Amino acid sequence: MDIALLNGKPTALALTHRGLAFGDGLFETCLVSSGHIYNVTGHLNRLTNGCNALNIHVNLKLITEQLNQLIKDVVEPHVLKVMILRTATGRGYDFDPTQQSSDTIITMTPYHKPSWFQGARLVTSNIPVTENAYLAGLKHLNRLDSVLSRQIARNAQVDDALMVTSAGLVIETTMANVFFQVNGQWLTPAIETAGVKGIIRQRLLQQFNKQILVQNIDRDSLTEVESAFMTNSLLGLVPIIELNQRPLKECQTIITFNQFVRQLRD
């Protein structure tokens, strides 16, 4: 099933739209299967927080009703993407907060996990991740650093790239949050100046808060990583089997974490 809707209708987006000109908006990417949106509460909460932070007016109740209607007969896995774009009169970056609304784009297409979902190979990107403490954690539309870093991975003939700040702090991959085991301790990067606070990441931190520490991880310490994995809402959990051409091991704890992730629904 392929669906592409703008405000509930199969119409086109205006070429002058702020979403195209400035990336003025947010998005969520969800897994749909058997008439169910996985981790829907987490996605809607993050979308709400993002709209509040960007002062975008949106009727999330109406959007939720539309989504439930669209996915009720979907059986096979699909990727559902929801984009919220600010609409406002005027010219340039400025907008009148009292004279704005939002457009909602909903797309849904069949989802197939990549060939490397049982084990990913990563390199570290030499393109610094964009930092902005106010936007950190949000899934906003400004993702050029991820776009460029994906080419780093392609050129290295691996599956994804780690994204690092100019100061050398590891943040995430181009598409997922990351977890590292160093000296037997599980760590995940702090999302303070860049990165997305992923839904699966949040659930793992809630469930295994005594086993996973959130802290800054320096690029130079990657040579000490024993095991690692990456997570997002579509992939679930994927072990990292190679990091910067160095093989990593898959330990029993990763299997335990993966069993938990596979059981997540909402």
C-alpha cells in the first residue's frame, strides 16, 4: 500500500512552502504492522514537544484520528511518515505567530529491513554534526549533516556512519542512536547539543536505567569499544559488528536488549 496525503487529501504542496524553503517543520517515522502503529505514544509525545518548541500550531487529535483510519487494514510492515510543516503569510524567515497554521503530510509505503539488519558495519564521518542545544533531541527537518554523512558510509562501502561534533563527541549515526560497551559498561551518548532522542533509546533507558549510562563519549575512546548496537523505530535493534574496520563482538546483553525491543508495541 502506498499513500501520500497533504491534509488528508492527495494534493500537492505549494512550491513556495516554508517547509521546502527553510525546513520549517518536524517529522516522525513509525513502523506499522497488523493495524498497529508501534510505540505510537512516544512518537506523538515527541511530536507534541517539537511543535511546542517550534511554536507550530497543530491539531494532533485530528492527525491521530486520520492515522488510525489509514492503518487499520494494514497487515504487512509499512513505514509511516508524518511531517508537520508551518504555514504562515509573509516573506523570509519571519512569521506572525497569530497568523499561522500547519500542513500535515502523511506517507506510507511497504517496509523491508535492509540486508544488514542482523549486523551493521560503521565508519566515523569526518563531517561534524550540526549543534544547537535548543533543537537537540527534536526530529526536525534540517538533516543535511546526515545526508552528507550517508555518502561517507557509501564511499567506504559500509552500512552507516557515526556522527561526531567538532569537539570530537560521538552523538549518533545518520539514522539511529548508538550504544557502546566499554570495560563491560554500557554507554550511550548524551543528547545535549545535537542528535535525536529516539523512541527505542528512551524505552531502553527506562527499562535498563541501571545498566546503561548516559554520558559524553569521545571519538578517541571508540578504540576501547568491545560491543555496540544501534536503534531506531524501524530497525528496532541492530548489532554493530564492525566499527572503523575493527570487528566487534556480540555479547549476551545485546541479545537481552534485543528481546526487550522486539516485544515493544506501545
